[in-house]
Amino acid sequence: MIDKARGLEVDQFFLDLEDAVAPLAKAEARERIVGALNEGGWDGKIRSVRVNALDTEWTYRDVVTVVEGAGAELDSIILPKVSAADHVRWLDLTLTQIERAMGLRLGGIGIEPQIEDARGLVDIDAIATASPRVRSLIYGPADFMASINMRSLVVGHQPPGYDVGDAYHYTLMRILTAARAAGVQAIDGPYLQIKDVDGLRAVGGRSAALGFDGKWVLHPAQVEAVNELFSPRQEDYDHAENILDAYEWHTSAAGGARGAAMLGDEMIDEASRKMALVIAGKGRAAGMTRNNPWQPPES
């Protein structure tokens, strides 16, 4: 699995010490992760490790072993089941001590708290701002569903009997709002039905539409669908770039220094520019190229 992960078309990978590793295999897994990080071959991807939750006996040893052994090859630590800001502060202080002891760059390793229960969602603003190391907030859907006693065994699907609206909308929007207020990314969690690509598209499409920055994948078969979901449609990307070009020209002296102008049948202004920056930024990050660029009118 580690070798296969190196070649996938993803932006970030994480090596797992939590749910994917049986209790008796934790120590061996730590050493395997250190070896995999130091071997390299990750081709510029964000390199992360998910340690165990702080209510277990494994967390401190996970952090010490991995960061002392491969801290220079690590971009972030994913901390699961974060239910209070103190969890993040503990990891921040521990990382700082290890970085100093090992001569690593202070603050170089980020923290990605995973929100997986009701307490974490209630305290999410404090969690998001508990450390300058926080890079993203990650939604952990399965554990969260269990924590609120949701009557469903299928992650992301509407629970039986919930026939109006979206049972997950509040949770997703709460995480997204906290992330944006703190200036960090919002990442949707995994979809467990690996072979159900249509279900993945439906569930992932909700968080992508709201504005989440990405979604976890559990299998190579999910990568293409998620990359497509979280990249703009070609026509939306083209339109966003045209808004930016048209607005820049219309606000210039050559374009009449106007704060509002028409792009076809659409009025554009500063708010339009801000919305277009979001879509254009996602498209550029995905390596998209524009069709039919906007041209200023001839004088």
C-alpha cells in the first residue's frame, strides 16, 4: 500500500497508525512509517502521519518515534478524535520540544485536527485557533455519526427516516465556517464503500459544492472521482478567469476606471472578483487551461 501510494495522482497522503493498525502491530508500524518517509519518492506530495488519539496509550510514542526518526521528511501530523483545544496544544508543545532536541525547524510540522465527535464540533473554533501549526480541519464522518447516535450504518448516506434536507449539512458547514474563519483548509473524510463510485460522487459532491478543499480517498479507485469533484468544471473555470480579466480591464484607466461593468449579460464588481478568485484558484491548482480567453473591446 505504501509503494502504491507514491504513484497516485493525489495532493497529500497519510500513513496511518490509528484505525488501520491493530494494537499489537503499533510498534512495528511506527518503524515502517519512519522507513517509508526517509526512503522518499513522494514527488512533492504533502507527507503526513495519523497518530493515535489522545485517549489511548500509544499517542506520545507515535509522535516521538516518528518525529525523531523522520521529522525532516514530515509535513504534518493528523491528530484524530480531537474534542478540545488542549489536545492541539499538547501536540504543539510536544512537537516543539522534539524539534528543538533534534535540530528541526521550529514550527515546521503542521497539525491537522480531525473532528469526530459532538464535543469536538462544539469546541471547533477554539480547536482551529489553538496553534499556529493548524493547517486544516478534517471531518471524521463514521466516528461522528456514532457519537451523535445517528441511525445509519452507511457513511454519508441519509439516515432512514430523514426525508427532508441533508442530515450532514450542519456538521459540514460548521467545520467549513470554522476553517475559513481561522484561515485553514477544510477536508472531508472518507467514503467507505470503495466500489460505489456513484455514491462517492453524491456524498463528495455535497462537501465540494459547499467549498471544502478536498476529500480523503481510501483506494486508488476513488482518486479520479475525487479529483474531478474538487476541481471546477471547465466552463466554470473559463468563466472565472474571464471575470478576473474583464474586471481588471474595466477598473483600469484604459477601461474607464469603473467599479462595476457588464460581462455579456452579467454585471461584475468587486464581489464577483472575489468569487471568481476562488474558482480560478482551484482550477489553476488542478492544472487546468482556459478555453476562449476574454478580450477587451476594441476602442
